[in-house]
Amino acid sequence: AQSVAQPEDQVNVAEGNPLTVKCTYSVSGNPYLFWYVQYPNRGLQFLLKYITGDNLVKGSYGFEAEFNKSQTSFHLKKPSALVSDSALYFCAVRAPRGYSTLTFGKGTMLLVSP
Amino acid sequence: EAGVTQSPTHLIKTRGQQVTLRCSPISGHTSVYWYQQALGLGLQFLLWYDEGEERNRGNFPPRFSGRQFPNYSSELNVNALELEDSALYLCASDDRGRRTDTQYFGPGTRLTVL
């Protein structure tokens, strides 16, 4: 069975500082990995995904993520945080075969202070 | 291009009642997914429909059911509502259910069971 762990319930960072939101996964085979963001009382917005190729993936709003196969990680990063980045972030994995679906982590709340 | 739409936005029901939630996918998308986001439980996969067929089902009781129509819109039905069914129900769609596809989410339906 596939699973995703987001070890931090909350990450606090000052505006202008770099941010990292951690994600590790467990899946049989090569994973398909996704990051989504959720603002209060809204649905999820897609940020970026890793399917294959370059381990560094660039996405929306200046976010990027690095796929590390040996550490089974897919951490979300941004060089300079904005207050408007404050939201709930979800990492998700999908297995590479069968009628697999997205499995989400429990989410990490990012709080960016002015 | 219109995104995924869901109706209604909010719903209040009492225990034992039945509810129907509706979802319209992005134009051209054939796959529709339903997720439950309950407080403290993260996002849980409910159902996946593609081309009118149920492709996969999450670990939910049979009183959660749904269908997909020829125009690819979908309904989620929940019978015999219980208090713990209170949650945000999210619908997502993608092109064809390919594992590399990005799922795009609607704004959700907030269900409150009293």
C-alpha cells in the first residue's frame, strides 16, 4: 500500500526567508508525486508534479520540489516566502500501475510572518 | 476555461437523512474523483469514475455511492447520514485517469450533519 508522511503539522517562516515543507513517501515502483495547496474554505490548487526526468521540478508561484529516490522524499521549497503563501500544503503520491489513485499526506500548515 | 464545479456549496442535514452532491468536471475530462476531507483526518479517497464506470473505491461503507453520467458529470450519494460524515467533499477531474495526469479540484461541498 502507498503512503505519504508530512512530518510537520506546521511550519513557521519569516517573510523573505527560504521555506521547506517536508514530504516522504512509500510506494511500490517509481512514484508519481504531487504538491497541492489549499487556502481556507477552498479546494486544492495544483502546484507541481514529478513524473520522471530532472529531480528538481519547478511549479506555480515560485515553488519547486526536489525528488530524492534514495531518501524517498519530495520536499517543497521556495527561495523567498511571502505572507500570501500562508496556507495548507498537501503532498500526494500515485503508484505507477493498476487503478491507483492519489494518496495524500495529512497536510502541513505554512505560516509566513511579516 | 471553466474549472471543476460543485453544488451545492453548503448543506446541512440531520442524522439518518440522505444527501446528493454534484460535480461537473473540466470540459474534456473523463475521470471524476471524490474525496472526503474531515477535520483531523486529511483527504480520504472515496470513489473514482471514468467513462461511466467505477474504477476504484476507497475504504468507505456502501452507503457512500455515486455514478457518472454520459456527459461525465457525477453525483455522490450518502445514505443514512451519520455525524462523522460532516466534512468537506471535494471532487476532482483529470483527462483520462492516466496515472501521470494532474487532478484538478473543485471548491468542495461543505456537509454538516446535525
